[in-house]
Amino acid sequence: IGSGDGKYFSVNPDITVIGCDRSLKLLEVSKEASHETFCCDAVKLPFISNKFDATICIAVMHHLSTLDRRIALIRELLRITRLDGEVMIQAWALEQDNDSRWDFNQQRESGGVEGSKQDVLVPWKLQKRFFLPDDSNKIVNNQIDKQIADLVSNNIDSQIDSKVDESIDCNHVSRTEDGSLMFQRYCHVYKQGELEDLCSSCPGNRIVESGWDKGNWFIRLLKVNDINTTIGPSTTMPRSATRL
């Protein structure tokens, strides 16, 4: 879920893989005959329940801006996974290694996004060879954001979605000196124990393993036939991750 460019599709050639993502362009990159991909929303997955042996969701959770959407995603991952199947979730960590190129301390000290110390904006550069000049103007002038607002305006789920305000200028993208586009991507970086707390609030799973790996928190869940959530082994922090 959130298959991106398909980097994990070829890990095991002996299994059937189905991937989905919100980005049609990424799905075009990852399209191959050996697996199936399609576009959908991670919090409203178009799969029947109890179907998959294992479900993987890497680098998606930190792009969800509300608690409701994060819980909705976890519930969907558990719903589509069969009983005794496993779910793996991984998301960016607030606690980064000392040699990491990402340092969230500066945004933490300034209050992050709208005063939240865990909600940050991370720059991402789109080189000009990957887009047309007309597309650049539309992006910078906020025309694409308004098109998206029109598409979702009649399909709002008040529990997990929020309305798009078309009056707000597009201030998350700018042109660089070399003509590229610099996007400010929203990320909610997770602190130690936060993924465990979220998963523990969703019934029908047991935490098998959780931990920190190369600037990310991960958690492995087992789907169980029990409305109560059982917490597994405690999470430990590697000594190398000292940036707090």
C-alpha cells in the first residue's frame, strides 16, 4: 500500500504482488507484467476483507496529516489481511541518526507546522527535465491544487477527510535558480512509541515486533481474532540514534 516506484515488487519472485498508490505517474514507472498496480486512496482500499497473506505499507504514514486518517489506514491494512497474516508499517522517525541528512531539530525548535513539533515540511526537488514549462506554471500558480479541490468537493468523508480551501495560495512549491521546482512536502515524523500507541487503538492485532532502523520506526503486526489488542515486546532505541 503506497507501492511508489515498485522497488519492493521483486524481493520475492515466488509470490503474487499487488500494489497501489495515489500517484499515477509512479504507477506508470512501476508497471510490469509480473504484478498488478492501480490507483486508490490508502484509507479507502478497494479490496475485500481477509484476503492477503501479508500487507506492507512503507513511507505512507508520515504523509497523513490527521489522527483520524492514520487510524483509518491501520484499520484498512488489518481489514484486508487474512487472519494470522502480517502487516508491516514503516514511517519516518523524529529521532534521527547523528549522520542523517535530515535534522528535524530546527523545525522542532521553531514549532514546526502550525506549532506542532512533529509536523514538518521537507524539501523535495523536481528537476526540470521531468516536466513541461506549462506544467510548471500551473503548479506554481496553484491551478492544479484547484483542480484537485473540484474533484474531491463532492466526495468528502467527514471522519477522515477535510475540505480543500481554494482561496489559499499555493505556497508549498517554488522555482529554483536552475529552473527546477522545489516542493515542501508535509511529513508527520513519529516519536518513539507512537506507532505502537496507534496500532494498539485498533482491535484485532498483536504487535509482533517494533523498532528503529535507519531513521525510521517500524512495526510488525499479526492479525488475530480478538477484539482486544495485545502489546508485544517493548521497543528499544539503538545507541546510534541519539538526535532527540
